[in-house]
Amino acid sequence: MNIHEKYIERCIALAKNGLGTTYPNPMVGSVIVYNDTIIGEGWHKKSGEGHAEVNAINSVKDKSLLKKATIYVSLEPCSHFGKTPPCCDLIIKNEIPYVVVGTVDPNIQVAGNGIKRLVAAGAKVTVGILEKECNQLNKRFFTFHLKKRPYIILKWAESNDGFIAPESKDEQKPVWITNAYSRQLVHKWRSEEQAILVGTQTVLDDNPKLDVRDWTGANPVRVVLDQNNRIPNSLHVFDNQVKTIFISKSKPETQQENCLFESIDFEQNIASQVTEVLYKHKIQSVIIEGGRQTLQTFITANLWDEARIFIGNASFKTGTTAPEIARKNLEKFAILDDELIKIFNHD
């Protein structure tokens, strides 16, 4: 590992502190180095607040050192006015002579312009250090801007004999297949993604809240596929606690606070139409939690990036079978007596 990689790796580690809190902005980390010593560092914490470079520069006690320092940043410094001024202008203003960038920003508002501005101002700019790792860090942001859709994670739990639900149950609530630690992990995941999506049957069967009550963080936007507007207003998805997008064949006549209604043609390309709706609402990532038909729709359309499958100890013998997916490019983990399989849908 060379010196540039060492500090970009630190930028990546810092950036990860912003997972789930920076939307619609990317996660970015920055360090400022003088004489092979870090004299300042920072990361982007929340949209509307200081970017990584701003926080790193502000953390430097002796600002006179900036004129002899190198600033490292995991993603190209922004060059446009958003909720905050351009970061490249701040770097230029402080006369930082060396800039090392992990990867170029895919956002059309930046897309190399920040680097051009820095070079034009006389800075020596190095680009593409740990580029693959920096792209992976912001896989949600990159997917949104390059593929014009959210990053899609499929998640379900299945019994050890391959069912996601028993044939019948007594109450309108989930039948737990996994242990409490796996369920808490799912709530952590929900806090990291911008939206969570389920189908009609899951809501009717389980009346889920789709929140992060077992973790600390923001609740994701709820997205509910309800083709024929069958879900009654008495269920949790209509509680107005979280922004909820309902996607159906036709919009209902009455609107509700914090509930948005979109319509699509359920006779064709459901998955791609749903991703278009999510892109329109600027949603960069979504975790799809079921049911079987909803999950299978995205698998069949090959519109997914990761699948996270829990296999619990329960045995149902009959019931709703798990979605069919090619189990390759996978990683396996043990969570006490549960098994977690992660599958990556590489291009």
C-alpha cells in the first residue's frame, strides 16, 4: 500500500460514519496531511450540513499549514452550489496545493468539473486512488446517477425446509423464522437504506410497521405495492408516522397526510415501472422485504443488486415457498443458529 492509498483508506473509513444519514448526498471522507501527519479530518454527516472537506479544513488548528498540505478526499470535491457552497472553492481559497481524489463524482452537476476547477487554480490533482473501493462505498449514489434507479436489496427469511411463511396462522402479525439478533440486524439495515418496499399480501397478513424500532436511526420511506387499493386505512402503513408511497393501478380519490399515491400499469414490466417511480422520488436505495410475489417480480426482471437471505431453524413442511434465485457470487455468515447468505448480482 502506497502513501496515497493509506490516506484514501482512512477517508473511506471516515465516510462510512455517514451511512444512512447523508441522503441524497453521497458518503464522503477527507483527511489533510502535512509531513506525513494527519492535521485534520472530517466526513459528511447530513445533507445540508458541512461536506467532508469543509469539516476537515475546519478541524485544522494551524491554518497556515494548509498552504503546504495535501487534502485527500474519497469523492471528487463538488463544484456547484447546493445547500452549501462548492468545496473546490474552499480548497482554492485556502491555497491547498495538493489534492488526492479517490474517484470522480458521477452526478452530472459535478462529473469532473470540480477537478477541472482545482487544476485551473494551480492545484496538483491526483485522481483514481482506490477507485474501486471508493465506488463501492457509494454504490447507492453511483447506481442512482448512472443507472437512473435505486440500489436494490432483496431480503427475506426462510425456514430450513425452504418456506417464507406457514400455510396458516392465527394472528395478523409476522411468524418469526429467525432469532432476535437477526431481526435486530434487519432493523439496522433499514436505517441504512432510504426506502423499504413490500407488497399487498405482506401488509394484509402481517400489518407491519416497517420501522427501525430495534435500532437507532431514521425510519425508511415506506413503499407499498397495492394494485387494487385493498389495504384498509386502519393498518400501520397508513399511520402517517413515516412518508409512505402507495403504488397502485389507479390513485384513490381521497389523499392522506404523509401518504403519496402513484399509479402504474400492472400488466407489464412492474419492476422497472416501480424503479422509475422511486427514481422520480429521488430514492437512492430500497430494501425489498416481500412477499414472495413481489420479490420474485424483481428477481425475474433481473432488477436487483444484492439479496440477503436468512435461513432459520424453523420447519414449516408446507406454506409459501421462498423465491427462486441463483445462489452464486455469495457470502455466508452465522448469526448464532441462523445462517445469513448474501448474494451479489454482478454485471
